[in-house]
Amino acid sequence: MGPVEAFIRGMAVTGRQFIATITGKGLVTTRYPKVMREKPQRFHGRHVLNRYEDGMEKCIGCELCAGACPARCIYVRGADNPADDPVSPGERYGFVYEINMLRCIFCGLCVEACPTEAITHTQLFEMSTTNRSDAIYTKTELLVDGDGQPNHMFDTDRFADLGELAKADGWMRATSSQGRAAYEGQVAWSGSAGVGVRPPERGQSELPDESAADSEGDDG
Ligand code: SF4
Ligand code: SF4
């Protein structure tokens, strides 16, 4: 192939790609942020702190999430619940709760460690800031309102889709954190303010046929 022919063939490839780009045909990418891709149910986005359906905070200030965090980016302080006006069920509540999102690697270990399903991931990942202090999320931003409405550091940010923040229970609806099939279809989590008790994850709503599993075991 001569240099002129190679040049023409190369320009033909470029031209095809150019036309595909401006017409939108054959694109494998999404026109973000105009088009938001639907994310997996268990997407690890920005966290929220949940409330029970009666508005009580789920966090009991136990600090297990902070202990499990490999990035050391959670700071929790527990305090005794006021006897006449408790914040959470039980003895204590999360008095201080902060996550440094600059350090967070969104591994989900805090969510796995939490005994009360207080902290969960949402589907929102738009958290860019122009200074470090805005990356420290406190209870003000993390804790949902009494009706379950999530909060955001920049609620006027056009990329801050509160609908993405409301999708916060995906991980709970997995088979189980241990992956045991025996938990399929079993609701083993508490209801949350604003959304109630979420059903099991799609495709895992049916209880397994234990008799079939038994006979398979017999065969083996
Ligand atoms: S997602 Fe991982 S890194 Fe981020 S706060 Fe939770 S445990 Fe820490
Ligand atoms: S979020 Fe969960 S693990 Fe962390 S302090 Fe609160 S109750 Fe404990």
C-alpha cells in the first residue's frame, strides 16, 4: 500500500468515527452528564446515615464502621441517649459522625460492619469540590431527614441528584452479606424512614427449592 492510499484509508476511518460521533450512532459512551447511566443496585456511592421508620436514628455510635475502615476516614463519637428524648433506640447514639471523602475508597466495609444498617451507600458519586474542607461530610450532610429525605453538601449543584442519594439500600437486598443461599428471599433488615422495608433484591425474591437442593445433595 502506497503512502497516498494509506493516508486516504486512514482519513476514511477518521471520517467514519467523526460522523458516528456527531450523529450519536454507534457510540459506546454515554452523553454524561446529560444522560445518567442506570447503576447497579449495590453501587458504592456517597454514604447516608439512615433513620428508622419512626424517625429515630439507626446509628448507635458503636464505632465499628470506623474500626473496619481501611482508609481511616471515619470519625465517630458516641454519646448516651438523653433519657427523656432519645435520639436512637438503645443506650447510645452517634453524637459526631464524619467521613473524609478524599480518603474514602468506597470499599463498603463500613456498611458491612454496621450492626444496625445505619450507614449505607447510595448511587451518587458527584462529590467534586474546590477545597478540602468540603470533602469532610458530617452528620449534617450524611443523616437523612426525619422523612427519609437525604441531604447534600451542595444541594444546588445541578449534578447532585437527590434521587441517586435516595437509592441507599441496595446492599441489604443482596442474598446476605455472607452469601448464603439460605437467606434468599428473607427480609432480614429494618425499615427506613421514607421508604419502609425494602423487598429482597430483584431475582432473589423467591425462596430456594430446598427439596431440590436436598435431592441434589443425596445424589452427590
Ligand atoms: S467505604 Fe471503605 S474507605 Fe470509605 S468510609 Fe467506608 S470503610 Fe472507609
Ligand atoms: S454507622 Fe453503624 S457501625 Fe458506625 S457507629 Fe453508627 S451504628 Fe456503629
